[in-house]
Amino acid sequence: MRDASVGHQCPECVAEGRRATRPVRTVFGGGAAGREGYVTKALIGINVLLMLLSIYSDRGGDSVAGGSGFGGLLGGSTPLTNWGAVLGLFQPGPLSPAEGVAAGEFYRLFTAMFLHYGLIHLAMNMWALWVLGRSLEATLGPLRFLALYLIAGLGGNVAAYLFSRPDAATAGASTAIFGLFAALFIIMRRLGRDTSAVIPILVINLIFTFAVPGISIAGHLGGMVTGAVMAFALAYAPRSRRTLVQFAGGALIGVALIGLTLLRTASLVAG
């Protein structure tokens, strides 16, 4: 027997009761474990770890804090960001192998969302992820939130690949962050909550995107659009077939991103 708040409980009876009780789900079908923010914390941990590896990769160089400006705090690249940032196509010379997504390095579309140019770049994105991620993860559940984050980040990186110069490298979690901003707006509207506090923050971030040099406009807007589409699929899926519709929505977005990537690759290789 086990001690309980009132008397004692039989272990077999408790186990049977747990099997008979439906697990707690969020309004969008996710698991209640999202309230703990495990995925948000894990994503932040991965980004911080890769920042440390990025700094280590440039030991002996000038990127002592992962960048070049402000004592290495902002801007600049390291060997790790050179390896993992979104890069369309770069051909160093006739005897050197080409680099970039068009040269077959498709992993860059994924790795770029976890790499940053300096500690300030990292800190700004991780603060936004901490604020947005915990709320969205609690509402959507861990798996749906993770799918939203990865698809938004991938969508932003594909947009950067499509619309940026082929030899321009971009990286950062902001592609996914802008997707989270759009998702928060859509989900709050779906829940009938006031969105007046979200709009000014999103507008300010868009102003920064267009006003500050060196920011990937295509990456931010691509992440925002992709995150919005994914959030719409998560929030408005009919309850009777919710999981199926949500999965199908994510799969269709993925197929579309793959198709756009292949078209861009074909045009760069042909050109």
C-alpha cells in the first residue's frame, strides 16, 4: 500500500486508474508537458552550445566572442558559421570545389537556424525565444511547437536561399522567431484573446528588419509567412480530424519548401 493524502492506496488500483484516465491535452491537441517548456529550454541550450563551438572553432582568430564588431560581440563569421550558414553558391576558384546549397550542401537550410554571428545576435534571439516559446509550447504542446519552430526556421532559410545573393551567407534563429511572432498572433485570435499587444512588437521588428543593414529581409519575412501558415493549420484544424489535418498541413509546407529549393538549385547550377 502507498500513503496518500487520505488513507492508503493500492498500487494496482492506482495503475489501473491511470490507464483508464485520458491524458490531459491542450486545446490544440498537444500534450500538457508543454507547460514545462522543455522544448524551448532545449532549443536555447542547443543554440548556446553551438555558439560556444563557434567561438572554439575560431580559436586563435579575431572572433573571440563569435563575431568581429564590438570586441567580437556582433557580426563577423567563424569557421563554424562558414560551414553551416545559408549560402546559395560560392565558387572560390577553378581548382576549388564550389560551396553552398546549390553545390549539394542542403544541410545549411537546417543548421543556419542554430548558428549566430556573435553573442549579441545570440542573446537577442534567445530572449525572444524564451518569451515566445514558453507561451506557445504551453498552448500547442511540445511536439506541435517543435514542428512550428523547425518549419518556420526552414521556411525563412529557404526564402533567404531563393531571394538573397548566391554568395551571401545568412544565419540565425530569427527566421524561426519571426514565425513564432506570427503564430502567436494567429493562435491568440483563434482563442478569442486580445492581440493588441502583439501587433506593435511585430511591427517594430519588421521596421528593424528593413532599416538595419545586414539583416536578411527575405529570411525574416519567409519565416513569418511560413510560421503563419503552419500556425493556421495547427489552430484551425477540425477537432474530429485534428492530428491528421495538422500533420498534413506540415507535410504540404515541407513539400512546397523542398520544391522551391530544387527549383532555385536548378537555376543556380544552370546559370
